[in-house]
Amino acid sequence: MSMAVVGLVAGMALGFAGYFGGFGAFLLVAALGAIGFVVGRFLDGDLEPGDFFRPRDRDHPRDRDRDRDR
């Protein structure tokens, strides 16, 4: 299934939830969709749990500037 079709289905689900259930249902469907997306990426192997909990790299230019000022 192409990403355009997935986007279409997600947009229609959010539209129906907003129309029939109000703004609260819209937010609930959006939040559950985001959680489902992340879980799906984990199951596909595109993400690893450490991606969310890994510390930042120390090689970032902003970090070098901060270390230089000390």
C-alpha cells in the first residue's frame, strides 16, 4: 500500500472522528494513530528502543561551542 493511500485513510479516519465524535474523539484517534505508527515502525525494524533513550552525540557543533566557553 502506498504512503498516499495510508495518508488518505488516516485523514478520512480523523475526519470521521472529528465529525461524529467531536474534537475529543479527533484527538484520541490522532494519538492512537501516532502510537500505532511508532509501534509499526518498531515491528518493521526501522526503529530501535534505544533511539528514544540514547543520549545526544557529543560531536554536535553546539556542544563543542559550549565546551570551548568553559
